[in-house]
Amino acid sequence: MNSEFAVRPMRPGELELVLEWARQEGWNPGLDDSNAFHDADPSGFFVGVLGEVPVASISVVKYGEDFAFLGLYIVHPDFRGRGYGKAIWNTGMASAEGRSIGLDGVPAQQDNYRKAGFEEAYRTVRYGGVISAVPESTLVAQAVSGKLDGLLRYDATIFPAPRPAFVASWCATRKDRHSAVVRKSGKIRGYGTIRRCYEGYKIGPLFAADKDSAAALLSALTPHAKGAKVFIDIPTSNGEAVELAESMGLAPVFETARMYRGTAPNVALKNVFGVTTLELG
């Protein structure tokens, strides 16, 4: 390994560079993901540099005192096989010492993650395609607006830890990003976000109390895609979520495994109709 190699926190503009690397890897991030990613944990993003040239990256975003999520683990193709990946991995893991750590691993890397102490909790399949039919629902979802207190409390009942800064930024309405919430008798039954990506749109999170609530959210969110492809990352154990995706004409694209090192959080997967993002959990 080159003695000039060093790992340090990302500086302004470098997260955008790493998301471009992610695009080149085929991960298809959102066009405006960097703001919400940074807001989740400004101290959770690292870059490996040779002099001042970034060559590797990792994010280990900390959610509270007990949980963190690892993503954006990339070594630029021109600099692989030189030990830079192991060095930045060690720095990222050390930054979340004492916490359970989650990640979404592609099949080719899962054995490596197991060697690092991660164990599979469940599989996630990305469904994608042009929507051929919008599911019907007895409920009507509305755009997220105003105070987010109730939505933040709802999110914290499903995601492994509270993430108020991330959710507030993720749900901020922008040109290519829209969020919706569905209520019944005044109580939140689910919420979701659709955002434009380099290819098509992704929906995530898609958290809902039941299939009817998820269908209402999909009916509100999918028109924003305007005929472009839509992608949703779905835990395979949620059969109702898979049924909804297939009813819209979506088909499996690829799969990952949610893996944890340390105590796996108790996640109600029956309420996860779509994972928020494979990079941050």
C-alpha cells in the first residue's frame, strides 16, 4: 500500500463524487441524495486519498448510540488490489465501535462480510419496470407537509433507530422528490417517498401498516414517475409487498442480503413494503 494513502472525513463536494462512483458501479443513486445522506450523520462519511486524490470511500452512518449502517464502500477501479479497501473499512468500522452495524450486501460480497462478523438477517429483492397498473385502495394518501412530529414517531417504530434529521431532509419536497402519508381516523398508517434516480425512479421508504395503506401510497407516488421505470427494494418475507409489486408489472432486477454485525434489531418486516435506501438502511 502506498505510504501516501490516508483516510479522512469527507469534505464538501466529495460525497457527490462518491455517488458518481456509485452510479458507475450500477447502484443507481438518487439525483439529490447527497443532502439527506449528509444530514443523517455528517461525521459518518470517509474518503481514502492518495495525496489529495480520492480513491476509496465508505459511509458508516450512526443512528443514536446503538445502531449504525454501512454503505458506499467503494474503491475506484484504477486503485483496487492495493489494500486501500481494507484500510478504509477498518477506519469506518472503528467509527461505530460499540454499535450493531447493518449493511446490504450483494451476493458476490456476502462471504467477505461473513468473515468480518456479519450475519444474514433477510433477503431483499429489487423489483423494477414500467408500471402497468396502479393498485386500488380504500384510503387516500396526501403529500407530506407541515410538522413532521407524527411521521418521525411512526418511522421510529419501524426503522431500527430514530433518524429525525435524515427523515426531515429525505421528505423535503423538491423538483424530483415527493413524499406522501396515509392516515386513517387521524392516525398515520404509512408513508413513502419517490425520488428521481439516474435511471428512472425509486420508491423508498414504503412503510405501511397493511397492504391497503401501501396501495394508497403507491397510488399517490407512482404518477410522479410519468411513465419512467420505477424500482422498489422489498424484503422477500413480505409477501404482500411482493404481490403489490407484481400487480404493478414490476419484476425482480437483483437481490441483496441485509446483514448485521452485533445484535440484529427487531424490525417489523411486515410493515416494510420498500426499504429506504441500500446505502443508509
